[in-house]
Amino acid sequence: MIIDQLRLSFRQVKLNHPFKIEAIVILPDHLHMIMTLPENDAKYSQRWNLIKGYFSRSIEKNQRISMSRKSRRERGIWQRRFWEHLIRNEDDFEKHVNYIHYNPVKHGCVENPMDWQYSSIHYYVTKGILPAN
């Protein structure tokens, strides 16, 4: 399954380039993630390049490409760019975690964020960080 390949890619990169996933959501054509790096390590781009590389090599070459990527004539699985944002404080962190967890609702995948399987919201609820509703 493709999601398992992505998880394996994260684990592979973490072996030599540690990071912590603070929040994540994986949708059919994109993902959002808050990543914490070790102190004095700002190699965010390097980690994403490695994750993308491991994942791309691990999947079949004929995997489905989204219509939006086809319309932009982008080849491959990944966009060339990504959006990086340095979290400024606890309020900023909370805002971005909420954005990540509500992204499946925003894109019409589900009506309730808890109904989306590929989201860290389930971890947050299980640990009592967020309420179940």
C-alpha cells in the first residue's frame, strides 16, 4: 500500500536525519506536516528531498497522478516546491495543527476530521490533547 511506503520513507530518513512529526495529514494529492528538528539543525529541505527520493524509488513507476498535476504537466509524484514555515510560538503551533487536522474537511474528503484515517488527529485525541468531538 502506498501509505506504508510513505511511512517507510519517513523511518528511513529518520535513521540518519532525526526529526519528530508533530502533526500530519495525508490526502489523495498532498500532505501537510509539522516537523521538529534537533536543536541547531535547520536541514528541513534535505529531509524532504530524502523522503521524496526514498518514496519515489519505492513505488511503481505507473502510479496514478492527480488531475491537477496532469493539468500542470508535472511529472512524477511530488511537486517541485514545498511551503516551509517556522512556528513562532504556541498559538502559531496550535493554529497550524488545527489547519492540518481540518484539511480533509476543507478539501471535501470528510465532514468530520476524525473520519479521515491518515491524520495525526487520532493520536491527539487518544492522548487527550484534543477532545473527540
